[in-house]
Amino acid sequence: MVGFKATLINEIEKLYKKKKVLVAMVISLAFIVIGQVIMIGLRSGFGLRGVGSMEFPILVLSVVVNTIIPLFTALVTIDSFSSEFSQNTMKIAITRPVTRLKFFTAKLGAIMVFVLVNLIFVMIFSVIAGFAFNSNSFTFVGIFRIILSYGITVLPMMVLALLIVLLCNIFRSGIAVFFLSIIIFIGFKALGIYFSQYSGLFFTSMVDWYSLWIMHTMPVSKIFREFLLMVSYGILLFTGGYYLFDKKDF
């Protein structure tokens, strides 16, 4: 356990030192500011109501989980695997007194921390922006719904990260993995629209899983079904990714 903890801390430090983390936060903040400016413009220029302080963070989440967060999750995951494969730094890392399974899991843990921190960052600043420009609709129930929505979004993002990890262990080129990840994400989104009756089976539709949790009448059976699907995808992708990682001759 001590070896795993040290490896996890080391992986988190490596991600922290990469500029992509800072860029992700800057772009997220810029997106929040631009979104709030647009809302103010609509409200003052066209007389539209816009959204309340509790609705704005949910609106931001609905956009970032389909754009910014998947993009930077892919970049960080590729950096953690493909970049180290190509630079031969992985060979040095696995010489530590820790098993490959713990090393592999520590890398995934660091990616999960990045996703969680990114979501918390977006949540905090979107709540502040919403409250600053429309404090009348502030409620503690609304805050709970926001925290719940952002918190459970970690799970579908980790399924996406596991898919990218699998691709990283199949293809050595990080550029190939990046563009293939984008094609797969957009392709499944398109399939979900075209075959709407089967969209619930596609992992890309699960990034909006949070919306089921904040409905007035919570569809428990659908939430549980999608949870089981994500866990199944996660187990399969983790097993496949680790099998290929373990078989690699560094």
C-alpha cells in the first residue's frame, strides 16, 4: 500500500507540472465568463430571462462534459501513457518496487484526480458567476443538486479515460490515439442521435448521467441500469488495458 501511495503521489505531481492542467483551468474559466456575458446580453438586449444562479452551473456542466473535459481528459491520459511509451520513461518508472498493477492503477488514480479537480474548479466558479449576477434564486437545495451533478460526472469521465488508456496500449503514437479518440467520441454521439432508441447503450450518452439524478421524479431503474452499464464498460476496458500494459516489453 505504501508503494502504491508513493506512486500515486508521484503521478499526480507529474500531471500537476504539465501545462495542460493550467490550460484546462484557464479555458474552463474563460468559458464560464463568456457564458455569463452571453446570458447578461440576452437578458438586457432581448429581454429574455436567461438562467438563475442555480441553473447556470448545470448549464455549464452540460456543455463542458461534451467538450472541454473529455478533450483534456484525453490529452492527460495520452500524456500519462503514450508519451511515456514514446519517450521510454515508462521503462524507468516500472523499475520501482511496485507491481505493474499498482503502477497502472496509480496512473488511473492520478487521471481521476485531474478530472475531479477540473470538475470542482468549474463548479466553484460557475456557482460564483451565477450567484454574482443573479443571487435571488440561490437555494441550499440548488447547491446540493449542483454538487451531486458534478460529483457523479466523474464516473462516465473515467469510462472515457479507460477507453483512451486501452487505445494508448494498442497504438504507440499519441497523435493517432488523440484523433482516434475524437472520431470515436463524435461517432458514438452521432450514432446516439441516429439510433435514439439504442442511445442508452452508448457510453457517450452517459456523460449526461447527472441529468437523471436532478429530475423532479428520479428514474431509479434507469439510473441503476446506466450505472451497471458504466461499471461493465469500466471492468472490460480496465481488464483489456491492463492486459496489454502488462504484456508490453519495455
